[in-house]
Amino acid sequence: MHIRTGFTLAFDTFGPTPMNLLLNVRPERQSDLVTPEAIRFDPPVEASQRIDAYGNLCTRIIAPGGRITMSADFVVADSGEPDPVVPEARQIPVQDLPDDVLVYLLGSRYCDTDKLSQTAWSLFGTAPEGWGRVQAIVDYAHQRLRFDYQMADATRTASDGHAQQVGVCRDFAHLAITLCRCMNIPARYATGYLGDIGVPKDPAPMDFSAWFEVFLEGPDGPRWYTFDARHNRPRIGRIVMARGRDATDCALTTSFGTAYLVQFDVHTDEVPAEPQPMRRAA
């Protein structure tokens, strides 16, 4: 399938303000772009790009002061397949994990494993290892938290969310990630586009979404698998923009100075794929 997606964000700043943006799709999805994904800035500014420590494509700008609007509108090809479900995937012993995966067992800013370790082992210590244990954690986080867009809190940690029992998609992800790490299951945060494809239309305004991935041994070897504690069901059309330890590493916009968000629009919709030209035999 083809998915048309993009955004319009606008900020008011008070003088030159450096900004770091994670608004492009991840490099591994660049080959799926059907139309260019260039970010447009109004007023125009110089922009440089780099790949960060987690493989995300970062854009750096200096907002000149006043209002700056950034936008993109593009089409990306997608398999149209839902997130894979692999119940036979097993947990990998810590000593056998690749070196670059070990960081996803550690606590981080929003994933305070030290505060939830005892809770995790009391809840999931007897759950089947591997996929079954991760799914039990997802079920728990999905039921423990109540989604409330008005209750978004940029300082809420996983233990805070567990105690308050409310949050937005990032809080569902942080809680599940933390509980997985407490059980020695590597888990990382992911954010990007997730439209209402194959599910009833959500009447709330479109937003970016957050989910998480765990590292398990599947039939084809070790790999990262997608889970979503907010929706708790396989979904179609995820377009990853950033991955990292938690939302700290995946903030879609970071300003080094005051920047007030004054416009936030995101769109993600399935569109008919362009017909391919017929090939004639020579």
C-alpha cells in the first residue's frame, strides 16, 4: 500500500534559537519513499543533517526569532502487513546478547527500573519466558493505564505512570519498556506515524505515536519485535521516525531556548497506489 503522511509544526521563538529535529523517517525506510520527504521551513533557514548515536536522522537549524513553520508532505510505500506475532520467540540470556543491545537493559531517564524491579518480578516472575512474558507485560500496562490526552506530562516516568494510572502513548511505552528491562528483556522506545489503517477511525486529532520493540530470538534468529501497550493489537502502517532508550532520545523537536508550540497538525492516510506500467515481452 501507499501511505500519504506528513506534518505542519509552528513555533514562536524570542531570538535566534538552536533546534534539533527528528522529523524524518528512519534511514532504513528512506528506500520506501515514493515522493521526496524534504522538510520545508518558513522562513527559510539553513539546515544540516547527521545520523545520531541511535541511527536516527537529525536535522539541526537555528530558528531566527519570531514564528517558524516546518512542514512535510510525502508518500511512503508499505507492505500493508500487520505487526508480526511470533509466540515461539524466546528470551535470550543476558550473557548471549550482542554488545550493542545491552544498553536497552539499563535504566534511563523515563524508564526507572530501580523503582519497578520488585513489582516486575512479583508480577511476571512466573510468566512464560520470551514472547509470552512480553505479552503479559503489554497486557498489564494496557490495563493499568488510562489514556487521557489532556494528562500529558513531559516529566512523568514509568514509575510515576504506574502510580498515577494515567498517561498518553509514551507513558504506555515507558511502563512496558521498564517492566521488560526489569525482567532482563532488552526493550527500546520507538516513535513515528501510525494512521488508522485497518481499524476504526479515531475521532481525536491525528498525532505522532509511540510504541516499543523488544529483542528476542525468533525462528530466523535474534531480532527486534514491535509491541504497542497503548493499542495492544497488531497494527498496519507504522512508519518509524526515531528509536532510542526512551523519549529523551526520540524527541521530535528539541529547542535550546524558549519555543512555544502554536500549530501541530499530523496526517497519515492510505492512498491508492499508482498503477505500474505494463511490461511487454520482447
